[in-house]
Amino acid sequence: MATMKYWLVAWLTLGSLARADDLSTLCADRTAVERVYYNHRLGTKPPFEQTMPPSLVEKLVREDLHKETVLKQKYGVEITALMLAAEVQRINTTTRAPDVLAELKAALGNDTNRFARTVVEPIVVERILRDKFENDDALHAAERQQAEKIRAELLAAKQNHATPDQLRVLFKQLGSDQVSESNWRLGKPPGELPGDHRELTNAQKPFDPNTQVVSPPRDPNGKPIFYFDELPPELLQVLSVQLSRCGDLSAVIETPGIFLLYLCTEKTAVNLKVAILSIPKRNYEQWLAEQTD
């Protein structure tokens, strides 16, 4: 906390980051940062000037400035000194590469403002802007309505005494190539051995997109085994209640990247089979490109 206060005082003493920074200064600092990253890349690599030509550096800088403008114009959020101070504190205390961090700061003359402007602010802007985008109900209304419409048609068919198999067929017709199927083993998964990891299902990935995907355990026939209890806790809690018997339909579930809808197609004491509708939300990069300064 003392470090943050000192940093903030220094920030206020030196003045807020100059929005009038000319593009050449921003590009020069970005080049210095990219050179540090380049020097830590392993293996055979082309010369730095080919990897990061001035035109590409300028493009990256302009993209960062564009995101900052969109965040302010679209959502009314301006990045403050306190936000940046908190992020600097987080980086300093959680980094797993202190040597690289020190090199980045040195490449920017150990100047607090330059480090914040070049390294820290783009991180804060990207995180806040992406969060605002993912949780913007108006932006993703069409995709949600599509999922809700399919759910309503399935519920209507169920009220008209459609069998679970008929619901499954209708689900695939309505969802087309957006419907997949999964089979979960019920009960507690066996204890993991050191280095043993299980592959994320399509239902898990939206909740934990950064988790490494590796081979799951397999049954004697070589088929992968997925366990219901290994789903993310929030998803597990919802599906445990809403998919209690064959033919049950879940509510539309929103994740950062997609809308999900589950239909229970078979449930025994051992297995739970489901059909899953996955409707992606609007693409973040495409939406960003559509925004004008």
C-alpha cells in the first residue's frame, strides 16, 4: 500500500499522462518494450526489425488508443491514476518474471509515467473494455433471443407430450450445427495422479478459457471419460437442479463468450447425456473495428 501511495504521489506530481503525447514518442516506447519481449523469445527468429517493423508498431499503438477512446465514448469510463497505480502494484507483486519486468522498466528509463502509459494502461483498458463488451446485454440481445426462442419451442413441444428422443431431434433441427452432444460420468472422479489432467468439455471452456487442454482419461474402449462433477461449480450447481430427469431443459446460461442451453437426453445412475446448444456472442474484435473515434 505504501508503494502504491508513493507511486500515486509521483504520478500527481508529474502530472497525468499526457494525452498529447505525439505518436512518435508512443511508438518509440512501444518499440523498446517489444524489443525486450523479442530478446526473451527462444529459438531461431528473424531480425527484430523484420518481426516488429515501424508500421506494425504504429498499428499496435493506434489500436491501443482506439480501445481507450471506445471505452470512454461507449461506456463513459476513463482510466484514472488510481486504476493504474493498482495495476502497477498487482504486476509488481504477482509477476513470475521479475527480471523481465525490471528490463521493461529499464528500457523505458525507469520512468513511472512511461511504464504506465506503454505497458500498464493497455492492459487495464483491454480488461475493462472486454468486460463491458461481454456483459453488454444490448450488444448480445439477438443471440440471447435466438437461444430463448429455441428453448420456447422445445418447451412447447414438451408440453405437447414430445418424447425425449423427439425433443432431441427437434433440438438438432432448431439449432443446426450449433448443437453438440456430451456424455458425463456421474459420481466422484477418481483421484488424479501427479501430472494427470482432464480435457475441458465445450461446457467448461467458456468458464475457464485459459486452462490448458490435454488428454482426458479413457475407458477400456479408448473413449474419453468426462465427469459431471468436474464442471465449473456455478454450472454444476445449475445443471444439477435443472437436469434432474430425461427430457429436462435448462435455462439459457450466459458465459463471457457464448449462450448455452442444455437438454437432458438420457440419465441413469451412472451417466448423464446431454445435447448442448452453443450460440457465440458477437465477436469482440469485429465489434471493436466497427467503432469509430
